[in-house]
Amino acid sequence: MLSAIHSALSGLAAFEKEIEVTAHNVANVNTNGFKKSRTEFVAVATGGVLPVVQKDDSAGPTVLNNSGYNPALVELSNVDLGDEAVNQILAQRGFEANLRTLHTADEMLGTILDMKK
């Protein structure tokens, strides 16, 4: 019972980090040279997951910036809003699933305690 609660809390924290990383990527979509980050979930031996954030160093598209006297190539952000929208939806659903697991474990624990009375 407690392992289910521990795993659900771990999942909540991991998906919270995923939502935070995705929001940071979206906030910097128009920042030249910005490199997006990705969250990977790593299983922990004691149960649950640990979010690991990694930077994606792939190049963004380049454009010719013609402001001023010398035109120059400028690298744009490598953030794809379509990917970020999908990641945001998946993280939201994962968060909701872990929240539901936590709620169910809480109800089961309450039922067990009520039976002991």
C-alpha cells in the first residue's frame, strides 16, 4: 500500500518536472540559439522514477538576419511547438494518472483503517 503511494508521489514529481521543462522550452521558442531540454524518466531501485533533464544540442534552423550593415546567418531555437504540445499533453495525463493512483491508495488505506475500528 505504501509502495503504491511512494510510486505515485514519485510519478507526480517526475511529471511536474516534465511540465516545467516543456514550459521553459515553449517560453524560449523565439530566443535565437536556444537549445531545448528533454526529461527522461529513470527507474529507481526502491520504486518510482527519477526525472533526468538533458539538453538537446542539435542545431536549430538558420536564417539570414539582414538588420544593419552586414547580413549574418543566425541560428534560431531548436524548439518545435508541435512536439512541445504533445509532451505537455502526455505529461498532464501522466500527472492525472498518478494523482488518481494516489487517491485510490488513500481510499484503500481509509477502508482498511475503518475495518479495524
